[in-house]
Amino acid sequence: MTATIDDPRVIEFDVRTDEMLVNMGPQHPSTHGVLRLVLRTDGEIVSEVTPHIGYLHRCAEKIGENLTPRQWIPYTDRMDYLAGMNMNLGWSLAVEKLMKYEPPEKGRHLRVIISEMGRIASHLVGMGAYGLDLGTFSPFLYAFREREKILDLFEEACGARLTYSYLTVGGATADLPPGWLHKCSAFLDQFEPLIAEYHTLLTTNAIFVKRAAGIGIMSPEMAIDYGTSGPVLRGSGVDHDLRRDGEEIYTAMYDGYAFEVIVEKNGHYPKDHIYPQIPSEAVLGDCWHRFYVRMLEVIQAIDLVRQGIEYYSTATGSYGEPVKLNQKLPVGEAYLETEAPRGQMGFYLVSDGSPIPWRVRARSSSFCNLSVTGPLCAGCLIADVPAIVGSLDIVMGEIDR
Amino acid sequence: MSGQAFVDQLKQKFGDKITGANLENVDPWIEVTPDGIVDVCQYLRDEPSLAFDYLNSVTAVDYLHTDEKKAAKSEWQPHLEVVYHLFSMQHKHSLVLKVMLPRWQNEEVGKLPQLATVSHIWQTADWHERELYDLLGVEFIDHPNLRRILCPEDWVGHPLRKDYEMPLEYHGIRGR
């Protein structure tokens, strides 16, 4: 049968679509760094996504085999450069686990305050950048306005704005400066009411819900099978947070702190009553839920910092002097994962008794989180690919190491 | 569950495929033979009392002294150790498995040692084994997509091996 021009619908049906390979990246604006995705498309539908990584690879693990643990701290900030403090903490704790070292009480609370502030800063970028991925610019500015104040606080504490190297093996490089706690709580008081603003801008925004809800749905089984962690895992409804379920050396840091793991139970998140209801379009495990877990974790972190400030101001003794730069390590090996903002960041070190580790390994959380993009994006629209990849909140510096 | 209980249970099930254990280390580990790793992993995941459904990481350590004086004094022979870190979401317990491999298959330099993949048991292993192949040179048999992942596809050598030497140049870019 030949088509005639009289009926426009016939022409529509006669269009032949060929399979096409579309290259996204490595300099695509919505790929959070240098990530290259090769999409196999049929019209607007994506049938296969292959991530190509390694553009930032510098073999940090090999560098770690030539430096003492304290010298390697600066390399850990440069992995997840949006949460440098949490990376410093993860590596320090792994080394301390091998050394069987326990930081003093005051140092423990200092670490909680600093790492939870780092989590807020990181989730703010995650939120703003996700808005950018979906085509709205203003939330990014709102997020950076507040993040700037956290960076100012960090700068006052350690002198750096992004690559801190502040928390270190033994404790921290310096105590918090006088008056810092006061400024920190003033910031929290000012920041907390602003979160409602973010929810209006994104969480409940009709366009945002249309773009994020019901897209990229990941079942809890799949989330566990692929080794995802952090908000990506909890967004699928898996009740797991290393701050509660982790190894003793890490959970001991949070001893005496009251907090609830942010995960959906019976259709509700802890503390979600303060904020708008979950939209009816959202399905557990979709992009919207991953985003929402992050937003609630910001509130949780504020709470933890407040508790930390209270504990810290009454604690006595040292904040934890760093160990000697060429401190000999005991023979053996240790692996420790901590709950970084992007998920479980693991560090593994093997020592033969010298000050320099025999082998250093960083298990990246974003690396595992990114590995689900292929199955998650299969069958979605091209425009949804940035929405799905953005909801995983990856940092390429950490993936490529 | 403690380290000794894991060892006893696995020894009872797999006998001589469990070649040893170190329970004194901060993270106790269990040693498995290369031909037993897939069965052991499958059992660890499927047995309800163990339920290791989460694979944290797969990595390896290269044991080789490049300094001859140190090699003469060393207590071990050169070898590769593949390390698996497992976790159970249900029971919240963890386990470390180790597999000892020769640095080269049949002592032929350049021929990569082989090990069966566990990527059909945990999807995490897919990318982790690719990374291991890329950086340490372990060939995983039956892996669905064993390509380099962090280094470019035409890269020569495996950078995390102790005797690796940085190339002098790569596509006109100066190294070293």
C-alpha cells in the first residue's frame, strides 16, 4: 500500500527510524564531570547506555603506596571534592582501625560536627546540580548561597575552602577556633527555615515532580545487587545506614547521638510531616525519592550538628593531636567503610610494618552507584537520561580516583 | 556470628577448598582455593543463616619485592591475593575472603593468572573485576564484559603491580 498525502497520519506511520549511537559527554554539562555515555537510541527511546569512565584517573592508590597515611590525606579530598571532610574522616578511621587507636572524646564530637556540616554542603550541591540537570537554574543559586557560608566556616577552621585535609589520623590538624561554635549555630538557625524554600523550588514543584517522579525506578533487590549505597540505596527503601549499622569504630563516633535513618516505612519518612506530602506520581525507588532522601538528610545533619555542638562545648581534654608523620603501622590489614554523603566510602590498607602502607585501596561509592545507569536507563527517553544520572549524584573525581 | 563460626561452617561444607584462615587480624579472613571461590560465594549468598547479599569490594594485593635484598629476606614467595569483602544486609555481619593466585599463569611472564568470575552472583563484581583486571592484571573467566575500565583501552601493563613501569610516552604525551 502506498501512502497518500491526504491523511497526515499515514506519513507519520511511514517514518522509518534507524538505530543511532549518540555520544553524550565527556564534556556534557549534565554529567557532573567528565563522564561519557554512549546511548543506543531508536528515535527518542534509549535502548542501551554504556558509561565510559576514567577521564580523571590518576591512580591515587599507587600514589598511596609511596606515602605515609597522613601524607595521603590530601589525595582523599581530591577524590570526592564536594565532601572532602568526609573523605578525610573515612581514611583516618581506616588507618586508626589498623592502629587500634581511639580518638579522645572531644575529637570525636569535633568529627561529628565537621562531617555532618560536610554532608549538608555536599547535599546542597547535589540538590542544586540536580535542578541544573532538569533545566532549572535558580535552585542552584539558592543552594550555593548557603553552601558558601559553610565553606566560610570550614575556611575559618582549617584555612581551605574545598580541599581541607583537616580531619586526620589521630584527630584533626587543629582545634576549632574560638567563637566558631557560636557562628556555626547561628548559621544553622538561619539555614533551617530556608529549607522550606528549597522544597517549594524543587521537591513539590509540578515540573520537577513530572521530570523526576516515576522515572528510573530501582527495586531494593537491584540496589543491593549492584552494591549501591547512601541515598541511592535508601531511596529504594533499604533500611541501611552505616552510622547505625556500620563497624563499631565508626558507630562509636555517634554514641549518644539521637537520629533516625532516613528511609521510607509504610509510606512515610521520618520527619516528613514538616514538609509536603509525597506526590502521588512518585514510586519508591525513583529519582524523586532519591532526591527527597537527600533533602531529609540535610535536616538530620542539622540536628546532629546541634547535638555535636552541645557535646563538644562540655567535653574536656584534647581534640586529638595528629599522629607522627612517619608513625610505623602495625603489620596487618584493615578495611573500613563510612557513610559519606554519596554512600559508603571504603578504604582498605595493607601494612608490612613500615610507615608506608604496602597497598592502599579506595572503594568508591559513586563507582557502584554509577554502575546501575545501564539497566536503569534502558527503555527511557533521551531527556530522562540526565534526570536519572543526576539523581545518583555522582562525583567523577571519586569514581576515577 | 564470629570468625571461628564462619570457618567451621565453611570447612564442614567445603572441606579442603578452605585452605586457611587468619583470625588474629583486625578483619579476620578466610582463604579459599581458586577453583572453589564460585561455589563458596554462591553458598554464602544463598544460605539463609549467612545471607551475604552485599558485596562491598573486590580487590587484590600484589606481593613482590622489587628490591633483591628485601626479596631474599622476605617470608613469602611472590604472589597475588584477591580479596573479597562481603556484607549481609539482613544479619549485618561481614566477612573477608581471600584467594591466592600466582603472579603469572604457569610462571610465563605476561600471561595473566585466571580466576572464575562472581559477577553472576553479585552485579557489583562486574565493574570491580573489570577494575581489577585493568589495574592488577587478573583475568576473570566467564566475565560478561572484561575490558579495561579506568585506563584507556590501548594501555599497556597493569599499573598497580609492584614491578609496573610508567611508559615513556603515550600517544605523544610524555610520561615519567
